[in-house]
Amino acid sequence: MADKVKGLAVVKTQDERIRIYECIPYVLDVGDEVIVESELAPYTLRGSVLATTSVFEDMSNWTFFTTLNHDKPFNKVLRKVMYTEYEYPEEAEEQTEESEVEANG
């Protein structure tokens, strides 16, 4: 049977707490904004990833991390927050006009 890889993320949540959450391995980077499970289900918290690691479930590293969590299951990272910036044509025209005025004095 193949070893199962688990992902873990250290996340600082909006309530300023730092905890370890289970995540899908290899998909998060430091600084990513995420939504995580709260102990007060069904509520969630927003947070920022401080560190990530991947460990094999049958290795001593996994035992170490689960011991830190008092042998309780880890809450999970539910979503990675992604932003899309929109540029409106009229704003681009205004910026061009302002640049021309500054250049011409």
C-alpha cells in the first residue's frame, strides 16, 4: 500500500490565532489568503498562510503534528481566496488624461 501524503498549513486567522490546518498537499504558498473551518461549525474564518508542509501519514512527522493537536482531527482549509482585478475603460481614459496634463504642465 502506498504512503498517503498529507498537507498541513500554518494559518493566522482573522481573530489573530495561529493554528495548523489540514490542506491538499502542494497547492498553497506562504501569503495565500484562505478560508478555514472554525471550531464553531458551521462558521468559517479567513486567514493568511504562514507556512506549509507535506508529510507521509505513516511517518513520525505526522505523529508529531497530531500530538500538537492533542490527537484531535485537524480542521481543514476549505478555500483559497483568489482575486480578479477589473479595469474599467473610463478609468483608463481618465488616467491617460491626467498623465497628459502632468506632462504638459
